[in-house]
Amino acid sequence: MNFASIRIITDDLDRLVEFYERVMGVSAECPAPVFAEFVVPPFTLAIGHSQTVQLFGAGSAVAANNRSVIIELRVDDVDAEYERLKPFVGQWVTEPTTMPWGNRAALFRDPDGNLINLFAPVTEEAIKRFSGRG
């Protein structure tokens, strides 16, 4: 079994796709008007319009209703990314700080309220833990 992607359901696909294009610095692939994905090996972030939920079962997902999953993006320099993103990120949860497990991190919410963690391993132990992960 291989982990393929995480999909966010939204009522405003264009707004969320534009936001993640700015955050990630890559363009989304849009194979259908109600679906987009950011293919950044070894991972894919998919975004589906709430209209797609009925294909999985009515009510199986609700847009802008996540308070339990954190989307984590590993970056080279958390402080530099924080400065780059400050002008257009509406809600910062945590400014850059070094966590007890050795990662430097900054957390913010996307326009639908999903939590995003930008992080970089900075201690020797954390760097060792992430070596070889891509």
C-alpha cells in the first residue's frame, strides 16, 4: 500500500487552488472543473469541490469543517517562508518557533480554516530523523 494523497473539500475551488499555488509555488493540475491537484513527489495534495462529495456518498465530507488534520509542508527555511507568506496569509496560528522535537515550525490556516504547518528539522536529531525522506 502506498500513501497517495490528501484531499481537501471546498465550496470555493478557485480560491483554494490560487491560495495553495501561492503557498507551494507550483501550479495545480486541473483534470476536471471540480478537481485540482498539486503533484509534488512523493506527495499529492488534491482539492475537490463540494459537488464531488455526492460521488463518495452524500454527507461523507463537509467543506471548511476540518479541525483535526494538519497539512505539513517541509521547507528549507521556515523564517524566510513566514516572511514571504505574511502578506497574504490571513490567520497565523504560530509564528516561527522551534518545537521540542527539533523542528522549526510556523502554523497558519488556509481560507477554509485548514491548518498548515511549515516546518524544517533544525536540531541534529531532527535532521537525522528526516534524512532520506525526500
